[in-house]
Amino acid sequence: MKGHCSFLAVFALLALASILGTSAYDPSPLQDTCVAINDPKTGIFVNGKFRKDPKFVTADDFFFSGLNIPRDTSNPVGSVVTPVNVDQIPGLNTMGISLVRIDYAPYAGLNPPHTHPRATEILVVLEGTLYVGFVTSNPDNRLVSKVLYPGDVFVFPIGLIHFQQNVGKTNAVAFASLSSQNPGVITIPNAVFGSNPPINPDVLTRAFQLDNNVVKYLQSRFGWKNN
């Protein structure tokens, strides 16, 4: 009887984990539109946003312009990410998809190692040559990488650390689609060395096996915002 109860407890725990895991992803829409608005007085709260009354939905709720415009990449990493998610297109609410344009400066413009906690990403190169890759989870931490050319497509699995770097002599441009209306992004160097407030240097000294002064220097370097 004791073993039977233990089995039921484990089964119940696994079932609960499955339910919670399913709810962690964008929900499927149960109506034609669920346009997000910022006014709580005129909408119903759905999936992190207030929903506009469908009677007042317009074409502009599903529209964004300007992804054809090159961005200024004169920043410390030499890249700019232009997002098109639910914050830019309210009609994406509950649609489970978003888009970004990424501009890379010549000679090593970099979209630094980062993760998207809520989305898988599929990237297509329009211009230039990119070295891209992702790292598998513990314990292997295996690097899966490739050099991409215009027209090439590469997929970054959900939650894994990944990057892109321009290895050409000209500007590079890529577009990527993500499987969430709000995929989120965690840029690893910024999160670790540029957190607010800063992580205790003793923690990072031991974690990265670095001198304490090196850690403090890195913390002083990463106090800037990046996409």
C-alpha cells in the first residue's frame, strides 16, 4: 500500500508539472483577435495585456513599418536589434509569434551571447556573412555553430545561449522570427556583470575563477543597456 501511494504521489507531481509546463507557453487564441491595450478601464486582462473590444479593432493594431531602414550600429558590440513584438503590434497578443531585425557592423559586429526564455528563434540572413551558434545545456555544453550566407536559415532552440557575429567586411542584416508574442531576452554579459544592483563580486570571482579586481572592472564596463 505504501508503494502504491508513493506511485500516485509521483504521478500527481508529474501531472502537475506537465500542466504548469504547458501554461508557461503562449496560449492559443480562442477568438479571431485579442488586441492588447494599455487602458484597464476599456479591456479584459488576457495573457499579460488588456484586450481591446473587438468592435474597435483597426488595421493599425496589426501594422508596423520601418524594418527596411538600416540601424546605427555604432555601439560597444556593433549590433542593433529592432523588435516587433506585442509591444509594437498590439494585435500579436495571444498569436504566439514575433519578429526582429538585426543589424551588424562590419568587422565583428556582435549580437552577444543571450537567451530567449520563452521562444525558439529561426533566423534568416539577408546580407553579409554571420558566424552563429548555440550551446547545449549541462553537462555537455556543446557548441553547435555554422557560418551563414545570404539566404541561409538557422534555428536557435528555446532557452539556449546563442549568438551571431558578422565575420565579413560589410554590413550584415538578418531577420528572425520567434515563437512567442513576447519572447524576452537575457543578454548574458549584461545580466551577470551589469545587474542592478550589482551581484556581490565575491560570487562572480568564485563562479568565473577570476581575480576580484577583474570582476569589478567587468562590472564597471557592463552598466549600459543593450537590446
